[in-house]
Amino acid sequence: MNYGMLLGVLVAFFLFILLNMIRILKEYERGVIFRLGRLIGAKGPGLIILIPMVDKMIKVDLRVITYDIPSQDVITKDNVSVKVNAVLYFQVLDPNKAVVSVANFFEATSQIAQTTLRSVLGQVELDDLLANREKINAELQHIIDDQTEPWGVKVSVVEVKNVDLPIEMQRAMAKQAEAERERRSKVIHAEGEFQASQKLADAAQVIATAPNAMQLRFLQTLTEVAAEKNSTLIFPVPIDLLNTFKGYLESNTKME
């Protein structure tokens, strides 16, 4: 009986040692190994053999991490208070630095992102924040990446998502946009009137060089008016047309 219990204890101890020796890491994972407190290095993926009670392993995920930066209260350069949130994409490139150089690389990166977002956006005006998103995103990415590089963390993308404006500012911008649309409408209307006047002037010059063209235009107008099926039709008779008939009658009278 004692022999069976001893065998059971030995088997359990062996299984315990075996489970603590073997680690299996996925393709996107790395294991940072410490042996008696000293850094051995990162290993993986696949099967990892550890020395029980001597080696300690910390797993690090190498996939891209998406972090939604909470809304930050920002006062722009032109003293406009806005709420801005952004999204951050980063990943660990050096697992050893990510474990040894900083206590919690995720928390450190998130805090750096929040403070940098407030700092950078506080140095730009509201119009630039709304119009030059790509430039601001690139600047944010560059600054945050420089600060996280010693931790073995690479910041690939920073995107400003939403800019929440005060109600008063939204109304002012709506009035400004409406005034701008009205200005463009008036400019387009004026340009159309100017082009039409140029065409009329060109047509007048053509008619002035060909007197019969005016009579043809008059007859064309009569045709268009007659197509409306009006019960009464009043139209002026050009003096040139009457002079033509007068000359015709006078020539016939002289011949008689």
C-alpha cells in the first residue's frame, strides 16, 4: 500500500515537472526567458523546454494592437475647446526590450499617446485640425514612435477619429458655410450674366454686318410665337421691312 502511494506521488511529481518544463508558443507569440533572474532571451514559436524552478517565461504577443485613445479635452491654438479621440496601432518588435525596459509596455504606450495627442493638437488651429488631418496624423505617429522605440514598440499608425465642437462653434461654422455657398452662387450667376452679355454683343455685331439677318430673326420669332396657339397675336413690324415694301411699291408706280 505504501509502495503504491509512493509510486503515485512520484508520477504526480513527474507530471508536474513535465508540465512546467514544456511550453508551446503560437506563431505570433514569443517567450522571454529569465534564468535565475537573468535574461536569457526570447524564444519561439513552437515547443519550448524550461528548467523547472530555474527558468521563468513571460509571453509577448507580436500582433498589431489597436488602442482606442479616449476623448481628450484640447484647447487649440486659437482658443477653441474641443474633444478629440483617436486610434493607435502599434506592435512589439523587440520582446526583450518590451519586458525589460518598461514595466507595462501597453500602459506606457497608451499614456504617451494621450499626452502627445493633447500636446500636439494644442499647437494647431481649429481650421488646420479639421482640414489637415493627414499632416497631424503623421506628426503624432512620428512623435509617439520616437518615445516608444526604446521599449521595442513600433507605432505604425495614428488616426484622429472624431472632433467634437461646442454648439456655439457648430452654429458659427454653419453660418460661415452658408455665407460661402451664397457667395459662390452670386459669383457663378454673375459669371453667367457676363458670358451671356458677351454672346449677345457678338450676335449684335453679326446682325449689324448683315441687315437681312435681322429680318430672318424676326420671322423666326413669329414662328415661335405662333406655335403657342394664342387667340390674339400682336407683333411689331420693323421699319426696315416696311421700307422694303415701300421701295417695291414705288418702283411699281414709276413703271406704270
